[in-house]
Amino acid sequence: MDKSSVDKGRVFRELHEAPGAFVIPNPWDIGTAKLLTSFGFKALATTSAGFAFSRGLPDGGVGFEAMIHHCREIAGATELPVSADLEKGKGDSAESASETIFAADAAGLAGCSIEDHTGDPANPIYGFSHAVERVAAAAEAAHALKHDFVFTARAENFLWGRPDLDDTIKRLQAFEKAGADVLYAPGLTDIESVRTVCSAVSKPVNVLAMPGFTVAELADAGASRISLGSKLTTFCFGMLQNAAHEILEEGKFNFARAAMPFPKLQTLFATGK
């Protein structure tokens, strides 16, 4: 089959329909996208925080057009389906949510997520009705595309100082009725909360990986997809911090023993795979 003819959106949807849960890692540039592809993952997702940090910016500090350009680069760097973390999207209105979907599709993405986080620290979560209107508009746009596109709706309460599980479930249930394909409440920290969320909806649920979770436990709790968010990015920044400490405080270079071999990276990137 001509790989250019593959409906990556359909491939991505089928991953959610398969038994168990799959892990979707989050590269933050072309190199990490190619590297993660080479390891055998089945799909990739962008990370808004990871990309922002790589640009020396805080999470939320990248403009929409720059983010879409980044997504286009990631989608073009791999044969895998790529979903994008597009934060709140192009703007605050329901119409802007639709425009976000069309921009994501034009960038070659197989899916994307839109949050109910406003970007305003003083008022971080959209009101319930407006949040649902935005999801409904995005879902309508996604379903109007000529090929499959997996739209994820995110309820951000737990990331912004509102650990209200009842309200989070109410939002996810409303997002499901509004047409979202996948539901996501990042920031859940215990398996029972994950189980409660998954049992409250019928659409696939994405869960953010947390220390202490296992793939088997999350799958048993009902998760279909497990994303890593910015964790790979912050892990690499942590390793850089450790290396700097070793150099400056101990005068040693033992960190290099854990480095990926130069020839392996050279070969990977030389082949373009």
C-alpha cells in the first residue's frame, strides 16, 4: 500500500479501539520524533510544555501559528499518526475551536486535543456551558473532514488547583455527548480516580502517566491511551542538570557513560528513518 494513502486518523482511532491501553510518547522536536518512532511506539503526540521549554519559553508561551508550524514538522518527521496538544486552540470562542481543527488537519495531524483551560491564571477554567460549546464546535469540524480525525477533549481542573472529580466527570460526560472522540482529565494521581472517570463515560479515555502507575494497572482501570505529557522533556532536562552538577561540583564526566552512542544517532538520522 502507498504509505501516502494511509488514513492516519483511522489508524490512530483503531489503536483506541483495540483491547488494553497503548502508550503515546511526546517528542518535542524532529530528532526526538524520529528517535521515538525508531523504538517501536505506535503513535506520537506533541507536548506544548516540552516544545515551549525547548524554545526557552514557559508552557503556554508559544503562539498558535508557531505551534501549528511545530506540529507540521513533527507530523512530517514520522510515518506514525501524530496527535497534537493545542492547548485552548486558536482562541476562546466556539468558532475558534472549529478553526483549530481545520488548522490541525492541514498540518497533517491524525488528531488533536483542546482544553477547557483559558490561559488566564485568575480564571483558569472556562465556564461549563462555554466549554461544552467549544467542544461541540470542534467535534463538528472534526467529523466534517474528508478523512478520519481523532478529537480529544480535555478537562483541566486537576492541573489548575480545582481537584473536583465530580465537576471533572460532569464535563467529560458533556464533552462525550457533544461529540468528542477521546476524553482526557490530566492530573489524576491515583488508580481509583482513573477507574471512576473511565467507568463514568463510554468513549476512550486518555490518562497522563504518573510515577507509580503501570500500563497494566491503567488498562485494568479502563484507560485506552496513556500519554507522557512533558515528562520525557523534563527527564532530559533533569539529566542535563545532573551532568552539570557532576562537572561543576565533582569535576567528573561519568554521566557520559549513560549517553546514547553517537554512531547510533548518526546512523538513525543519516537514513532519515
